[in-house]
Amino acid sequence: MEKQKYIRLDELQIYKLSRELSTRAWKIYVRLDWQIKKTIGNQFIDSVDSIGANIAEGYFRFHYLDKIKFYYNARGSHGEAILHWLDLLRERNFITEAEFNEMLKISSELAPKLNNYINSTYRAKNEQK
């Protein structure tokens, strides 16, 4: 049986994409005025940063179901950040259409990869039996 290659967290595609979303989100956040940061910005940045944080926490968990719980949390934070907060920022003209589209492009790449990662973790759990 061939030994599988160990993939470090910083090599994991879903983690890289989550970090890219976070980097772009912070570029938006820092230029918002105080009131917008307080009402929308803080929740936006918390949810975006939570995507990568949950991926990292799940990655370092030992049990498969524990890992999956954090990957589901990452998926939930992704939905909150992109489908709610980012859309509100665009709707209220706090970000440009180009910024919105850049974030959406990364998001549309991340979402299916995150789902696939959850599914592959389930498969690995089932193969362990």
C-alpha cells in the first residue's frame, strides 16, 4: 500500500482560498468609516476570518467527526460573509462592483472545494472502519 503524502495546512487549497478572501476583506474593512465598521464591517470581517480559522481548527483535530464539525462551521461562516455581509456592503455602495466580483470569484472557487473536502473527510472516516 502506497503511503499518502502529508499535506500541510498552508498547502491546502481551501485554506489558501480562505486566506485570500480574508486579505481582500481586510482591504475593504480598513477604509470603512467608524460607523460602518461598527454596524456591518466588524461582522463581515469576523465571518470572513472565521472561515480560515475553522478550517485550521478542524485540520488539527484528530477525530473525523470533530474535523467535519469545524469544516461545517467554515461553510456557515462562508455563507454569512459572502451571501449576507458582502452583499449588504455592495447593496449599500460601501464597496465597488469590482471588489464584490473579486470576492465572489474566490468564493465561487472555495465553496465547492470546501464541500468536496467535507465529503472526502467523511469518506476517509468510512474507509477507516
